[in-house]
Amino acid sequence: MACNGDCDSGLYGYPLEWVSCLSGGLCRAGGGAVCGGHCGFAYALLVTRGPGQPWACVDSGPTCGGGPDAADCPTSRDCYGIQSTNPFGPGISVLGSTDGGAQWGSVGPAQGWSGSVLNAIACPAALTCYLAGSSGSVARITGGTTLAAQRTPTAHDLYGIGCAGPATCYAVGDDGTILALG
């Protein structure tokens, strides 16, 4: 737990908002919280090395940019995430990490992105991710740095996404929407 700035009220708990696991057992979980007022944004990243192993805090504390609201780590080092709730940030951000989620930076320019809220991310390969969000918004990260909007046949809000393989993903949302991507 951490507090940034002039917070007199003590420590803040971290809500865990995402979890991502590899087949070898390595899992990461993360989340953050606005501390209130102008105190700042606190973020934590936890990791476990396998089933039955303890979870350990890899990174925590006050950060300027915070961490993702949703993330996926397709390799032991590479992670991609979405940040849309940080009131100190630029709005919707797509983030990347090359150190297993300890440090996050912006992923390339959003080509053709409409600014819709992104809710979920899934990465079926090391440098490829699909993102889903409001009003049927879908984006794709290719090469690990290029974010581009994808056309979809729906205007329903999408809240979850998962991939069955490198070329087959499904986004789900309002009114029972199931959208095949890939």
C-alpha cells in the first residue's frame, strides 16, 4: 500500500483489476486506485511463479501514470494493457511493458482510433493483441507498437475478449453479443 503527496489519511488498498497467466504457471495480477483529491494514483503488480506458490508484490507505490485497468502478458517479459480510469492521465491509453509489468509506457500512435472506452485486452501472440470496448470498438496491436482500429458489425458495448489461438478471438458484450475476430 502507498500514498502519494500530502495524504494524511494513511495507506490505500489496491483493487486487483486484471490477471494474466502463462502455461508454465507464471501469473501476474495488477490494479490501482486514485488516492483522492490531488494525492495521486497508487498501483500494484503482484506475481506468482506457479500453482500453490505465494503471490509477491513486484511493484507498488505512487506513480504518475499508474498502471493498466486491464492487461495481458503473452510472454514472461511482454505485457500490454489499457488505462482508462486515471484522472491524471491523457484519457484512454494503451500501454506496453517489456519488463513483466513493472514499468509501463505508451504503445505507438492510435491510427484511426475514435477515442471510445476500451474495456478488455487479449494477446494471442507475443506482439499481437486485440482490444474491445464501447460502441463495438475493437483495436489491434501488431508488431508490439502499432495500434489500429478494426471495423466491427456491432455498436453494442464490448466488455470481455479472449483468444482461442493466434488467429481466433472472441469479444463479448451487451445483449448477448459475441463477435468473432481474427
